Amino acid sequence: MLAETICSAVSAAGLGIAAVTAYRKRFLAATRIAAYALVPVALVLTGFVEWVSGIAFDPAVWVGFGLLGLSWVLFTTTRAIERRGRGAAQEPAGAVGPAKAAKAAKGRAAQEAVAPAASAPSLGQGGRPQSGSRQNAAPVGPADDFSDIEAILKKHGI
């Protein structure tokens, strides 16, 4: 009975605020406020408020929620322990698995294959001009096109 009275009072106050808002010529906001104001009365009329109050004040329901919480805590604790234990049990601390060893060997081979000088930037002999337009630049001859390539080949001793 108390819940129904409170919901009715909240709805009446909301409809009053909606009326004041409509008086100020803000009809869209007034309609939205009126829609929110009608929700508590609708919940009372559908019986939802009685159902919620029956759940909220029943000690058996709270014991049930407590047991659900306890089961969740136990479940997450066992999952965390299982994850920690699985990682240590599968691989000893000093051992390296075959997949990790293969990756390490492949990485070393690739690192040794590249000469350190190949990674250095080329500071060749000029090459083409760096202007924004190609119209003002001098025509590039065939010998100039290969000068960058020749510099790279000389750098590597080829």
C-alpha cells in the first residue's frame, strides 16, 4: 500500500513539472517528462511493484542471493588457481619448448643473414633533384637513373 502511494505521488509531481514545462512553450520536453512520470503508475497497475516488494522483504530471497554470490566467488577463485597451476605444471621453469626453440633459431638466422651495412641509409652522390615540380627540372638521362643503384651495389661490394 505504501509503495503504491509513493508511486502515485511521484507520478503526480512529474505531471506537474510537465505542465509547467508546457506552459513555458517547451512542448517536446514536457511530453518527455510526462512519459517518464507515467511509468511509476504503470508499474503499480501491472503488479510489478508488489512482486518487487515481495522479493525485497523476503529473507529466503536474500539467502538465495547470498548463495549465488558465494558460488560465483568459489567459481572465479577456482578458475584463477587453475590458470596459475596449469602454466607451472605444463612447462618447467628452465625448459624451453620445441616451438620456442624453433622461433629463436629462426630469428637468429634472419638476424645473421642481413649485413649491418645494409641497414644504414644510402648517402649516394645526389641522384635526382628534390623539387616539387618536374617541369623546371633538367631532363634525366639514362645514366642518372642508375646512379642510385650503382651506389648501392658499390656499397655492398658487388
